[in-house]
Amino acid sequence: MLAACQQTGRLDPGFQGLPPPPGTPRVTEAVDGLTVGHRLMAAGEYELALDAYYRAAAEQGLSIDVLSAVGSANLRLGRLGQAETQLRRALKKDERFVPAWNNLGVVLMEKGETGEALRVFETAFALDSGQSDDIRQNLLLAIEKTANPSYDPANDNDFKLVRRGSGQYLLIATP
């Protein structure tokens, strides 16, 4: 009979393994998934942080902190669509949660939506009362990009490819 099919909910004694060494403390509580996720984010382990945040979501539900953290991890992984969705869900739960506003602004800037990003950073800056240097820098960058949108100049160069003998080509600018 397979262990998964037993009604007792316990493993067959043959699958339990060795007992821990004497003096080993018994762990009854794990570290909070959000705490683990934040530490992993600080270490640059974004995929592992996302897993920890999902564990936190399973343990405590989709709180604003969990949704914002999942959105931040997805942002760091370059999953902009998923990040935006999670951060917007977080803001539906609490419209005054500054980290979600700031990270949503970063997502929008990455997507090239500078107009909306500017509005989002202004909201984050106002809710934060200008206390965060990161939000201030993000706001200034959005203002700069909105005021001076950079466009690539039109390519007015005309070139002509001219064959010179067998297997040789020359690129010549035409007037």
C-alpha cells in the first residue's frame, strides 16, 4: 500500500528516516514567507523571493503586503504585465499604500507609459509627503521624460551597395 493512500495521514515507518541528533531543537514555526522573500529580494534572488511570497500568500492570504511583494518580484524578473496586475490589485485593497504606487510607476516607466507613470509617481510622492528620496528621483525622471520625449531622428542617410569584383562589395553614401 502506498503512503499517500493510507488513512492515518502518517508515513509508513520504513519511510520516516533517522531521528535527529540529540539536542537538536524542535522547530514548530517557520519564518514568515514575507520576511524570507524580502531577504531574498535584497540578495538578488528574485525567483526564490517570488516562491517565498507565494508561500506567504498561502499562509496569510492575499494581503496588500503580499500582493505588492509579488508585484515587486515580478518587476525585478522583467514580468511587467504580471507586476502591473498584482500592484493594481494591491492598490484596490488600499489606495494609500505608497510602495505599491512607486513600484507601479516603475512598471509603467519600463513599459514606456510615461504620462501615466508621472501621475502615479505624483500620487506616491503626495502620499509619502516627499519623505522618500527614491520616489522623488523617480518623479523627477518621469517629469524629465515627459517634458523632453526623445525621439530617434529620422534616418536620412542613403547608401548604395556596389559590387567590386567577385565577392567584394562597397557601401557608398549617395548625395
